[in-house]
Amino acid sequence: MDMESGQVVKSLAGRDKGKLYLIVGFVEGNRVLLADGRCRTVNSPKKKNLKHLQPYRCVFPEIKERIRQGNLNDNAVRNILNILLSAENTKDYSRCLRTSSPDGC
């Protein structure tokens, strides 16, 4: 699955294993810039290898547009991730939170 700006991902490796992030950009090779709005802000995103991430089907068009315009803030990132975390913690899995399978379903 191709990843894009505004997509939610989960870290699979490193000290941040299991943590949700939002893709805010791409850098050389197969690395992305990630923000969580707290420790990793939009102004100081984390660089992470694509193979260490599990993509979710969630792509937020309004966030993607704010990234493109350059006016994304940490509060918006925190709000999106808090909504997803609360849904995940209550086992209220929506289609958005399911990870994509290799066959794209």
C-alpha cells in the first residue's frame, strides 16, 4: 500500500513501537516525516523508515490539504490521533482503523 500525507500509521519498531503517528511529509529514499502533536511536533517531525510502519486506511483530506497549504498545527494532529486512540481503546474499530492487507482489502 502506498502511503500519503495525512495518513495514520503505527510504528512497528524502535522505542516508539505501537504509537500512532500522522504522515506530514516525505524525505529522500523510503523515509517519511511523522508527527503526533506532542513529543513529535509538526515543526520537529520524526524521520522513520517505511518498512517500520504499519499503514492504516485513514487518510484525512482536510489534514492533507492543510499540509499542502503549510498551515497544519499540533492541535489538529492531537485531535485526530486522540479520536482514533479512543476508538481503538474501546474496541470500536471502524473501517478506517483496520490495516490494509497485502491483497488491498
